[in-house]
Amino acid sequence: MKILSIETSCDETAISIVEADGKEFKILGNALISQIEHHKEYGGVFPTIAKREHIKNLPILLKKVLKEASIENSKENDIDAIAVTAGPGLEPALWVGINFAEELSLAWNKPIIPVNHMEGHVFSALLKESKKNEFLILNFKFPMLALLISGGHTQLVLSEKHLEYRILGETLDDAVGEAFDKVARMMGLPYPGGPEISKLASLSPDHEEYKFPRPMIHHDTCDFSFSGLKTSVLYTLKKIPELTEDIKQKVSKEFEDAVIEVLISKTKKALTESGAQTFVIGGGVSANQKIKSAFQELIKEEFSETTLYTPERELSTDNAIMIAVAGYFRYIQNPEKYKRGIDIKADGNLSLG
């Protein structure tokens, strides 16, 4: 089965063509354009600019992936279905992808599969590259716990059955990636802030001068909160007359350590209560090496019966490949549903649970 997939949930425009058989996924064409340079001056993603860039980029990327896959841009092509991100994300951006998918569906007479962006991140961690442009789906066991950490989400999601999910905990305010970006902006660091803070944190030998709170770490839930941590950093920085590189390094290290302690604490609770056999980490923040190392150590020392999976680096950020994989599994579960056609609406707050 060949799936053309479209991802426009935030500031990455992406299209891929994937050939799938359930265990192997061959990338026939894949293209992505990042909008980071357009949003840098705002310190975050500006929705109207994201929408404008998606509109401009999608036809360019479609032409590129069709050429890569040696597919003619006509109704007679051998693509079987079109998968598109329907949410969560920025609704103006999501609508661009949905409208583009619907135009292709009409022109080519192909079914459309709406995909939950977060489910895509779950599947991204379960793909292992077997050779260039080919991935295998890993043979994992249920129950599966997923920690989804990105600029817009921080969630602990339990799956006890294929394509069924239950949210065990989520952020009550800022997402972890959002907190990284906001703290970076406080220190005058460029967007996106996460990699910049991690880089500075790695240069600091200690941070005893500064101590930030670990919000909700002792609460008897799996929910998160990062707003208080962000505010604590703000008040600390306001008291510093001159923000030197040394101070930035120490603040970055203490902030990153606080985030990791909270993520670890809540995940330990969820792993213990769920008895998960598989634990996956997905989303853009999963690329943070210190966070990844902390969880590898946790699983090794305290949950040795649980298998940890993290995405290949190129699949950790938003991409169309994960949308194709999630779309494939949704389609084969109930192909007639999509062949009949369904009404797709952009939902910025679409839930996985």
C-alpha cells in the first residue's frame, strides 16, 4: 500500500510517500521545509506566517516527492490513500494541510485518512531503520506507556490495545518544549530555545548558586506543571544585574535538571501503576540527549523488565513519515470507513485519549 502523507501542524511543512506492508515501511519520497527562520524574530511560531508558508511550500514539496517516487501527478497514479494531520496543532496551519489533501483526493479519487499528530509521535519511536530509506516496525509488547514531549504537549499516555489510548497525565499549563523556549527567550537566546539551553547546560560544571522548584513533583498524580518553574527563572534573572555567559550556563543547567527530575518522577509513577512492558518517548524534546540518557538510566536501574524505545533523530521532530505510518495502521483497521469518505475538520486540541 502506498500512502502520501501531509504534515502541517506547526512550523514544519512536510510530505512523504511511503510504501507499507505492516512490518516494513519504504520511503519512496520525503521532503520537509522548516520555517524556523521566519519565526525567529517572534521567539515562537506565529500562526498566520505558518499558514502562509505552508500554502507556499506544499505544491513545491508535492512536486519533489512525486519525482523522487517516480509517480506521475495524475489520477491514474498508484497511490492508495492520502494521510493528513488533523490535529492537535495550530488550526490555521492544520487547515492548509487538510484543504490540500482534499484537493488531491478529489483530483486523484483517493481516500483521505485523518491522523492524530501525537499518535504519529508514538509510532515514530517504534520505527527502526533497517537500511537507507527503509524502516521496520518494532515488535513491542502491551501495555505501552508513551511520554510525549514537545513544544505544545507534555503527556503520559497508556495504550493497552492497538490504536487505543488513555491519558494518565498531562501538563496543566506550559508544555515542556514551550517552557524551554520561554526561558531561552528570557536569556536572549535564539529560537528554538531547547537546543540552546541544552548546549549551555552542558558547559556548566555546577549550579549550586541557583535552585529552582520542581513543580508538582510530590503530587499524587501524573500531571505536570512548568509555569511555576518558568516564573522562578524569570524572578531569578530579574535580580541579576549582568547576565554573563557563566550565569546563563548555570541557570540553563539548573533549569534543565529541574525539568528532568519532574519528567522522571511522573514517569516512574506511571510506569509503576501501569505495569508497562514497553515505554516510548516521542516528540521534538525527545531529541534532548540529557533527557534521553536520564530515561535510559531509569529503565536500566529500576524497570529492567520494560523496553525503552526512542525515535531515530530525524523522526523525533515533526515529519510526514510518522503521519504515513499512523495513517496506514488507521486505514487497515477499517478501510471501508475511509473509502466511503469522512468529514475532516482541523482540531487544534485533538486528544489522543
